[in-house]
Amino acid sequence: MPAPGHDLRPRVEALLDVAGEARSVLVCTHDNPDPDAIASGFALGELLRVRTGATYTLAHGGVLGRAENRAMVRALKIPLVPFARLDVDDLDAFDAVGLVDTQPGHGNHRVTREVVAGRRLLCIDHHPARTYEGTLAPDYADVGGDYGSTSTMLTCYLEAADVSFDPAVATALFYGIKSDTRDLGREVGDVDVWAYQHLVAHTDMGVVSQIEHPRLPRGYFAALSSAVRKARVFDDVVVCDLGSVYVPDLVAETADWLLLAEGIRWSIVIGEHQNDVFCSIRVHDRRFSAGKLVREVVAAWPTGSAGGHGSMAGARVALDPGMPATGRAKLRRRLLIELARAAGVPQGARPRPFAIDVGAVAPE
Ligand SMILES: [Mn+2]
């Protein structure tokens, strides 16, 4: 039974019309993929495999960073590979390309004009629709709508396509919805609740628990401790420049952590990985939009791209590979200041340390 008000059978037909003859499909997530991107890419690949007999390769740009995401891929045996591992012959062999949880005009993925090279392009994404002016136009696009996650959309597609829910696919989609909507607590609509409940019967909850509580590399604790030391507070805004990070996801993860602190409304974290500066913005107040803030600030940065929505957003600014460390540090500082100003930190405000040492005093 399709989701009430979301019978996607006509969309499935349109998707299969466009993808129908492809024998081998490259499905891409955005760079540094999150669970929603991984799950929806996996589900799109499986939908095409089951319905058309095509084979698929699921690839991501950037780094598979968070321990949870690595645990997800491992536990569910998701055939996710780094895009960088595909060579020219591999890329030549595909006859269609899929893109999930992002769109062609967005700078956070590997699906360039050269990669598509005239092949059919399919795009499914819950983020607001972008214009395709001056970029690739997908042959099949389902973007925007009232979905809290791309995994919600793919759950509706599988249901409408009469593809039975394999436990690994169902568990991936369940976790994709759960993490993108923060346990159905954030930017969630009826259709997300429907999909979540629908997947429960097919989901391996033991595996979900295993994914959510992974063993962590010891370097993670060092990074966390350094983040706590580096973070500064201006009234209800916490900012943190992590410097160089071993995986880009650490920036987002730190922003999530710092937002948990009492009295904090905005959390703004920045870090550098290879030749990019990453920033993550979180806001704990529905009257503000992190997405709007980051887009307004980063629009003025020529090599920047930004994305996100109400409570969480991120951006990336590409660096000139020849830029020296001091120049990079200055650039991070300037970007951090601009973001903090946009979040309401007045010029000349005095920073305070983030962590307060309560010593041996036990809470009352
Ligand atoms: Mn998403």
C-alpha cells in the first residue's frame, strides 16, 4: 500500500522509462556521504537491479568519515566504493548515472559533465530544487517536496515499484530516515512517519543499534578533546576552528556536539581537509535558518558552495593547493568571523572558553 498522498507509481514508470535500457548504472552520493545519501543510493541501485536487471556501482566522493557510517556500510554489506577508485574504463562502461541526496548544480559531488558525457542522468533529492541553468539537466529529476529525507522518497519508490524490502535495504533506509530527521524530531512530515513505520517490520533493529553505537578510533577522542579546548563562546554562539581534520565529517560532528551544550543557540565549526575548508552550522531555534545564513555568507566566496536547511547546514570553500598554512589559517578565521557576525555576534565581542571546569563538585 503506497503512502497516503504519495503514490509514486507514475514516477516509478517515468524513472524506468528513462533508465530502462541501461545495463550498467553508476549511482553517486554526495561527497563525504551521510546515512541518508548512502541508503538512498543503495535503494536506487537495488530498485534498478530488481526492476530492469541492470548492474550498478554505488560510489561516493570525499571520505566515508563517521564511525557510524562505516559501521552502516560494513554491517549491511552496502557495495559502496570511493569514486576515486573508478578508472576510465570503469567510467566508460556505465550507460546511465544516478545522483541522490544532492543535485547537479551543487558543488558537492563527482557527477560532472565529463562523467555524465551524454548518458542518461537520474536525480532524486529531498533538498529544495535548484535551477539547472548553466549546469547539467537531469533526464529524470524528482527533487524537493515535503520529504524529511531522500530515504523517505526511496521508500515510497520501492513500495510503488513493488520491490520487496530486502532486510539490508530496509535497515539502511530506516537508519537514513532516523538520522536525517533525528529520530523523527526534526523537519519531519507525515510521509516520513509513514515510511519509518512501514520499514520497521523489515528492519534489523539489532543492526541499527550496532550502527548507532560503533567502536570509535582513539584519534576521535583526541579530536574531540582538542575541539573542546579550541571552542569559544560569544553569548549563545559557540565557534570553533579545528584546523586540519583527519576526516571532513569531524567538522559536522563537532558542530552537533557543541550544540548540545546548555545556553547555546548557534554552533559554528570550521576545519580544513586537504584542499578544502569545511564549515558546519547548527541552530537550536526554529526562528532561525542555518541554511539561509550559510548561503548568504558563502555566496560572496568565489570558490564556496553551501547547502542545508533550517537547523543544520554546511559549506565548503576550495583552497588553492599552493596556499601556505598561514594563509589558510587566516582564511578560516575570516570565514569564521563572517559566519559568527551573521549569527549575531557583535563586532569586538569578547570570547569566553567553551568548557567550564566544575572540578570535583558533584551536581546537586
Ligand atoms: Mn538528506
